[in-house]
Amino acid sequence: MFPAPIEKSGAHWRGVYKVALPVSLFLWLIPLLAVMLTSIRSAGDLAAGNYWGWPRDFHLLENYTAIFENSPIGAYILNSFKVTIPTVIGAVGLSCLTGFAFGIYRFKGNLALFFMFVAGNFVPFQILMVPVRDMTLNLGLYDTTAGLVLFHVAFQTGFCTLFMRNFIRALPFELIEAARVEGVSEWQIFTRVVMPLMRPAIAALSVLVFTFIWNDYFWATVLVQGKHALPVTAGLYSLNGQWLAAWHLVSAGSIVAALPPVIMFFLMQKHFIAGLTLGATKG
Amino acid sequence: MNRPAAISGTTTFWQRHQRQAAPWLFLAPGAFMFLVYVILPIFQSMWISLYEWDGIGEKTFIGIANYVELFDDDAFYTSLKNNVIWLVLYMLAVPAGLFVALFLNQTVFGIRLIKSLFFFPFVLSQVVVGLVFAWFYDPSFGLLAQVFEAFGLKPIAVLADEDYVTYGIIVAGLWPQIAYCMILYLTGLNNISPEQIEAGRLDGAKGIRMLWHVVLPQLRPATFIAVVVTVIGALRSFDLVSIMTDGGPYGSSRVLAYYMYEQALSEYGFRMGYGAAIAVVLFAIMMVYITVFLVRMFSEERGAR
Amino acid sequence: MFSRKSAGQPAMLAAVLSLGLAASAHAGTLVINTDTSDPAPKAAFEAAIEGFKAENPDVEVKWNIFDHEGYKTSIRNFLTAEAPDIAAWYAGNRMAPFVNAGLFEDVSDVWEGNGLNESLASAASSMTIDGKKWGVPYTYYQWGIYYRQDIFDDLGIEVPKTWDELKAAAAKLKENGITPFAIGSKALWPTGGWFDYMNLRVNGYEFHMDLTAGKVPYTDPKVVEVFDKWSELVEPGYFLENHAAYDWQEAVPFFVNGEAAMYLMGNFAVDLFKSGGLTEDQLGFMQFPEITPGLPKAEDAPTDTIHIPANASNKEDAKKFLAYVARAEVQTQMNEILGQLPTNKGSKRPEDKYLSQGFEMLSEAYALAQFYDRDARAEMAKAGMEGFQEFMVKPGNQDRILERLEKIRSRVYK
């Protein structure tokens, strides 16, 4: 293990570490703690200039009810789910198929096509913006969650394919060969043999894609306008314009907007990190 | 699916060819979507960049005039310069992430929770990060201003000062990015072979020397990914600029990604062709990194076979 | 063109996935798209639409309210794709791109037929392009300097009428530790108000219109003079410090708390001033002072309008609606709700202190400008206001800024 375990060093260093750890964590999370604290402040507290001190009174319920009652944030959150969940299903579903194709078969152009998926993944969004927006308009899907979903599914398929293919590559190939000898069709190899083994990959990708899409801001501003389809990221930004200087509301709104991926992360931490650090250990 | 092939004694066409056809059938839906929404638009953008088009009227072919204009456009150079600053400073996330990972790679009580909390900023949307930091920098009541005042200094309006604004935004961006790099390194450190560390210890390697000669070489895959995602993050730096400053003050915090959007879609924009030309330049820069990444992956694939 | 080609295949996909396109309006239905997402404009339109429905029971009105900011982009889409019968927009050069692209209907006949040339005379020029009328105005509001009467009284400052008096007032305020002018320039446009008034007062309306129409270079000595005068306020630090960090609303507390004493703004700001705690005794309104002696005074009065898209399906009822909204009593009612000024001169004079002052000022105005970002072309406006902001932070960059603006002007208006 590197660095050397702290238990092996002297009592002095252990003490320092024990203090340094919480202090650094506190410093690291100051912005977040400030937001949490502010989200339960009263407007009066802010008006009195008490931005960073301990709140004089706690308005937890008032503030959080206020944002749901006086703003469309509830609708925005619902929109975010309407975009995120179909995207997760679509992108993960499609990439199971593509990942299987790339991972199992040797065919002409396998690597070239696969690289196309990988390269497309790193493309700056701006080069897609004008044509994708135009296409969405022509499909009549501009300003709908469906328009966003279609694009996200397509784009996320790139990343998911890379992930799935590498995952499937690492599976024992003998299983598939054995199935083929028994005359199992290719489709059944996919559904009966490979899919059950892919569960961890599916879980990891689902949490990752969920977080990516939930937090997407760029495409939400490009493909959507109104509150009937606006996801919570872009919605929060427009609310920020309305809630000018009402930082207690902005903070409460931020927390609500951040909550779903945060919950997802803490529930599925292992999968999340496994997905994110793919490739960080091998090679 | 199991056709009664055995009964007839001959195999159907499908059975004979299903292994040739299967990969293409499996690929079709995903590849179709990806082609339509990602690959084709790249070429369409290149094509649009040769036109003047406001998004509603007719397109007018103007050849490379958009590019000619670009090279005489101060705002373009400001954006390009800021992109370079982003690329360079964003890279700090890699050593910083390594540093945090080394700091946290212990087995004391509660370390798992602490690691997750350190990783936390990465899960937040950039919108939230941007709003939080914009508030942090507020010149009249932001935390930064209060700290400055506590030391008897005059607060700096970071986001309203052309000399500081880009750095201010980058700091906000580094917060989640360091968390990302940290998690990559933590995973990497977990998989380091203990034998080599022991061997290094026997050779008398310690501290920095051990890190440099024994640990870092083993962390190369993590470093590689950290660099790749950081470069991409730096070139995609749209969200924070849009949320924190809208490119201001007077355009001094623009980056190419934001400038493109501004030209093509914002209230004062709708120059689709010109925006597309900016996007093509951004794409060309990114292409350098994509190529490096693909070449490396290609050699790995070669080795694997 | 390419989009049609590439859209061919996904169209099938979309047919499956989308929940169906919005049904197009049948005859007898009037589709109205507005950007009135804020409460007062929404209520004003609601009143107008209810009144119209009462008079025309056979017409079924379908009203789509868009987000105020998002509307600026949505209108470009729906005018071509799914045009409503009525679309809200703005006067002046802001409507020019749609007029030039053939997306707005010529409504000169509505003006002729209802005597609007007479009753809407003050706004007529801003609705005219190529000698034709392209829409109907229903509201505008004045710009001017709101000031702290109580602070002026304390320091013995008279309401300035001339440039020298304004500077003297500013100097006195500054001496007493009060910032003379509040401004928040983060969103850029508040700087446009300053430029408009400086140019209107230094060089006059005609020159200002020529400049915003791109006919005069930004390096013209007359423009340089505007900036030289302006820097007499910028150099001594008369504007709020760090103004580039604030939106206009964020600069209001400085004014309300008495840390700043004047605020050049549109009348919509009065709500915020009052809700911040200022009384009518504390808050005064004045016309922007004279700079070049004897020059007739033109004012900024941004006008909101409604138009008929060229692709509308029910133009007949749309014209009825235009004529309805142009009426004096309808505009009186709408503007009472909006808290703004009716464009019809037969409308009832507002009772509010600031509105009645504005009404008087505008009715005596030599001419009305729409506002820099509505008079100048969009690209020019953006670059221009960025230049103004930079100038207000770093007045020393004046020459460089003007050269840059000139470069952009010669490209935009080529």
C-alpha cells in the first residue's frame, strides 16, 4: 500500500492525520455546507447581511415549501425524470446490443466501427449543435422531452458501447463457444448466456448515465424552451434570474435539483465508481 | 428461434449465415442512432460553416468567408486564449487529484465515507457548482469578499474583472474535476502491486522517490484517463461560463464552446454558419486529443489480440 | 436543405416516439403566442383576450404563453414551422429580421381602416419599414433618471437640468460618500440606456438613428465626443463600483439604501424601488438633462407590439384582434394592469406619479428611440453594449473600443 499506512507511523503523525482529515473535508465542502445552511435561512437573515454566520432562525420547511409552491421546480424535476429515465433505458439497451456485437464477433470493420463510437464520444457538443437542433425542429420534437431523449440516447450510446464491449471482452469466451456447439442461436446466446453476466455493467452504466443526463445543461438549453419540457438544471438557472438575491430560495432549489443523482450515488456507490474508473486500472 | 434444422437434415440459409449477419443486426439500432445524431452532424456542421445562414431564411454559400472572418475576430482570439488557459490550468486537477488520493488512501475509521464526501462535488450539476461559486465571489457579501475584508483588504469582484474572471471560473471547475481525478487515482492505488512497493522499500525508496519511480509508473492508466477526461472537460467548459458570467465582463471570459453558442443561438446571435465555423475549429483542437487516445487504444487492442 | 434529407429516416422514428404533433388550428380559431410569462403582462393580455372573446363569441382563442427569455428564440421557430395568428414582439429594428425574411404580414390596411395613423401617431414611425406598417403597438414606458429626493434635499441639490448641473450634483454626492449613479451592467443592456441618452443629448435623434442604422462609423468625431463627455462621469468614479458584477436588480439595494442617489432606468424599476421600501416622497423622476444646448430632446421608449405572422392561417380574425388591441379603451385597461403607458393618445392618462410624468415627457418628446438593443442590429447591439460596459470599467480603452466597434459595424452593415 502506498503511501505507507498511517498506523505504522509515529503517534505524532497519527494525531496530525486525525485532525487534518476532518479539517480538510470541511474546507473541501465549505461551498456545499454554505448552500445547505443558506437553504434554511430566512429572507430576513439575508437582508440583515447574515450570509455566512449561524442562521438566527430556521426556515427549513418554509423555504422548501416556497420553492415548490411558487415556482415550477416540481414540473422541472418531473421533466428531468422524463428525460433521464428513458435515456438510461434506451442508451443502456442499445449499447448491450452494440457492445455484444463488438465484443463477441470478429468481423471486417469491427475495430474501425468501434473506434467511431469511441471517437464520437469525445466530440465537442458544439459541432453537433446546429444540425441536431435543426433536425429536432424538423422532426417536430423541438421543445419536447422526447427530442432531448433521442439525442441523449444516441450520444450516450457511444460511451456505453465502449464500456459494454470492454466488459463483454473480459467474460470467459468458452461459455459462448459451448453454447454454440449446442446449437443455441445467436440471439439466445445474447439473452440467455451473456445478458445475465452483464448485470453489474448494466447497473454501473445506469447510474452513470442517470447522473450525466440529469446534470446536462447544454442540450437542455439548446433543444428545449418552455417549462413544460425544461429539465431542472436549465430550469434552476432561469429561476436564478427570478429569485435574484433570494439566495435562500436559490440554495433550496439547488439542493432539490442535486438530490436525485446524489441519492443515486450513495445508493449505488460501488457501481458508480466502477463505471467511472473503467480503464483506470488495466492496460 | 431453434428451427427444426435437424429434422430436415439440411440447414436453412439463416442458420448458415446467422453468425455473419448477427453482428450487423445487433449493431444496427445503436449504429443508426449514433450515425444520425453524432457522426453525420459533424459533417453537416462543416458544410454549414461554408454558408451564411440565420436559421430562418435561405442559406447563402460564402466559401471560407466565415473562417476568414474568424481570423480577424478579436472575440475569437479572446476565446482561444481562454481555452488555452483552461487547458493548462484545468490540468492541475490531475496532480491535485493524485495528492488528495494519496492523502485519503488510508484505512482509518470512517475513511470510506470521507472518500465519498470528497467525491461528492462531481455528482453535482455544473449549474449548482456555478451558482454556488458565483455567490462565493460576490463582491459585497460573498465569502471571498468577507475573507478579504477580514484581512483588511479591498474585495475583488472576481467575476467582473477581466483579469481574474477566467481564473475564477476555472477554480469552480476544478472543484468537481479534482474529485473525479481523485477517484481515478484511488482506484488505481488500490490495484498497485504490493510486491513492487515492498521491493522498492527494500531498495531504500521512500516518499517522493517511491512515488516517482515505483507508484506513478503503475498508475499510468489512471493518469492517462485523468488527462483525457480533464482535456475534454476543459474544452467543454460551456456550462460554467454560461452560468457564472455569460462570457462577461465584456466578453473577457468567453471560451470557444460558449462563443459558438453565443453566435449561433443566443438572443444577439443566430449566425449559424459562423457558429459552425467556430465549432469546426474547436473540433479540430479536440481531434488532436481524440487521435492520441485512439492511437493508444489501437496499440492496446493490437497487444490484446 | 440538408436537414430535410437527413430528417427523412428519423421522421419514422419520431412518429412512433413523439406524442403526435400539435393539431393545426382550424378556421374560427385564433392562435395567439405571447412572451407574457411575468404576472402583470400575463394579466394584461388575459384582459384583452377576454374582452375580444366577449365581442367575438364565434372566435375560439387559443393562447400560448412562452417564457419571456425563451420566446426570443422560440419565435424564430414557430414563425416558420407552426405559425400562430398573432405573435407578440417588439418595435423598431427588432422586428426587421422577420419583416425582411417575409415572416410578418403587412398590416397597413389595419392602420388605414381604423384611423391608427392618427391615434397611434407617437409609435407609428417605429412600426414602419419600407413605408408599410408591420404590427400594432399596445404599450411603452419611459426611461429617465430616478433619484433620491430625500438625499438631494439633505445635500441641497437641485434637480439638474443641464450637463454641468448633473456633474456638479454628482461631485457633491461623491464628496459626501454617496455613489452618484447606481447601475448593474452584468446583463450589458443597462449600459445601452446610458449610451442612448448620451448620444441623443450630445448629437440628437437623427444622428442616433443613423448610427444605430449603421450609416455612421463609430470612429466618427461626434461619437468620440459622446464618449469624451461620458468619461467625465466615468473617470471620477461616479458609477457604482463593481457594476459589472451586478444585474440591474442587484444594484437596486444600493439605491434603496441610500448608498447611491440616481439610477437611469426604465419605469419598470419603480416596482422594485417601492418594494425595497422607498416612498413616493423619497423617489423622484427626472428627464435626462440637456447636454448640447438647444438640441430637441428625444427619449427612449421601448414599445411592445403584436404582429400577424405571414404564415398565419386565420388572418381575418387576427386583423380584428389587432384593431381591438389598438383601441383607446383597451389600451387604457391593459396599461393599467401593466403599469405602463398606452400608445393610443385617446387612452386615459395614468394616475401614477411616475407614469403621469412619463406620459407628459413622452407626449412632448421630439421623437422616440426604442433602445439601443432594439434600434441597432442584434450583432451590433451585443458588441456595442459590450464595448459600453468595457468603457465604463476601463475608460482608458476608449479608442480601442471604438475601433473594434467600427470594425464590427462595417461587417454587420455591409
